[in-house]
Amino acid sequence: MKNLNKLLALLLAVLMVTAMAACGNTETPEGSDGPTAVEYPLTVTDMAGREVTLEAAPERIVSGYYISSSACIALGLTDKMVGIEDKSTKRPIYQLAAPALIDLPNVGSAKAFDLETCIATEPDLVILPMKQKDTAETLTEMGIPTLLVLPESHEQLMEMFTLIGTATGTMDKAEALIGYYNTKLAEVAALTANLTEEEKPIVYLGSTSDILRTAPAEMYQASLIGVAGGKNAGDALSGNNWTDIDNETFLTMNPDVIVIPTDNFAVSAPEYTVEDVLANATFADVTAVKNGAVYQMPVGYEAWDSPVPSGILGTLWMLKTLHPELYTAEQFAADVNEFYTTFYGFSVAAEDLAA
């Protein structure tokens, strides 16, 4: 009953978001009317509840967070970016969509932000993760508008698109991106609406570092499974971070499907493989292992199991994997190509996706 209530709540949220999209005339990427007229000075409220005023349209943007950097690409802000987070060379999405970003000054990470380098780029807008609240206050005191973002759920990701789109005068593109999400989520909801509880497989999502580490009910990854017509094996676990379990707990979960995600850099596979799981004698009696239902999420783009701008593709991949009778691999390949062509300017061939 608990899982049923959660699913009903999730489906209701999808329908509500879709309705809002319809009211805003943002059903599809093609539905936007062009650049948004913005008057400056402009005051926005960031995701920390801080009021941030921009005196003029930002022309020099620093992003200290890979999710906001990826969002800036999708919103057409690449040419205005003058600084970027650490390890940008390891993120395939930059190499594919905006290779110029790789050569920008490195402003460090959420754990070790390089304030000096950031200031040297002379930004008129800085976007930072919530963890860098103190840095944001320092920059604000120096007269540099700074937005804090916290995209840890679907709703928060949509909020971040709206925030950045409003601040930079790119709400037309933000609305197109939000509209695409809403349309696809509504399609997924319609496809899975008639599934019975027996038709929803138990899905175990391992972490990138250890098969015996999984996602509790409160994590974004759990909602991805639920929306795609599955039941998260870790729903009985508490917390909102990857949680360690033992062999006995894993065997008791007895998942129908095991999924191995890619890492945040999407450069290489996790520290274990599908073959490792299938060959583990301890797991021999697990339903997923017996049926060979162990899958690796695609490597080489982004971590689709997390709330990144392309996170909708994780939902679609999960639907294709769990219910190929409802949504085929061919449909998925076409949707991946449509998404990246529309918002990132590069195409993805079906054979490349399979590889």
C-alpha cells in the first residue's frame, strides 16, 4: 500500500506539472516563441532563498557545478561562459556539445572552490552549488551576483532551469526544456498507467563503486524506477544517500532486474561489470541473475540516473529496459537523438548508443 500511494502521488505530480506546462504553452521544444524580453536591473530569488540582483544582462558567466554548466549549454549560454568547474575535461557532454568549455579557467570544485581564479575571470554572474553558500556570500559582498542551486530532484531541476533562464534572459529555451520533460513524463505515465503490481519488476540499482550499495526510497534514483514502471528494491531503506547493505539483505530483496549506473563523469564503466555480477556465486539464486536481467546504463554521455539536464533520458532508458513491450529500443534511440540534437547541438546514432 505504501508503494502504491507513493506511485499515485508521483503520477499526480506528473499530471500537475504537465497541466502547468500546457498553461504556459511549453508543451514541446518547437512551441517556444523566441528570446524572452527581460528588463534589467532584475532581482531573482535563488534556490537558497537569497535575493540576487543583476544590474544588466550577464555576459560573463562562471559555473562552479557540472549540473549548472550542462544546463547553461542547453540554454545556449556557452559563448558567455568564462570559467568552469574542476574536471571538465572528463565530462563527455562538454566534448560533444561545447568543447570550448574545456579550455576555460578552472574554478575548482564544491569542496575546494578557487575564489581567486573565479574573480580573475571578471564574471557578472556566478552559479554555484548549495554547498558553496559561504563563497556565494563572499562574492555577493564583492558586488558579483551569485546564484545558489540545488538540483537534487526533478522538481528542483525544473526550478534551476527557470532560475537560470530568468536571470540570463533565456526563458524561451528553459521553457522548451521544461516542456520537453513534461511531455515525455506524461507519455511515460500513459504507457505505464495500466500496469498491475505483478507486472512491475523489483529493480535493484547498484552504486558505481559497489554492487552492495543501493538507493533508498528518498533518492532521485528510486523515483526514476517508480516512474518507469518498476519497484525500487531499496524502498525499505531509510536516508537519502547511497546505502551499504550485506549479502543477506541483497538476497532477501531478490530483485527481478539489476541495474548498474554510470558515474558522474560518464567516461568509463563503474568498478564492477555485468559479468562480475552474473559470475558471483553468492548471487546465483537471485532472480535477476538467473534470468540474465543485469544491465549497464549507457556510458559516454552523462549520468542519466541522476538529476542532470538529460536526466529524462534515464527515465526513458529505464522504461525501455523494464518494459520493452511498451517502449522499444528503437524509440529510445530516436528520443536520445532528438534530445541531444535539440538542446545540445549534436546527434547520436543508434549504433553509437548501443556501443
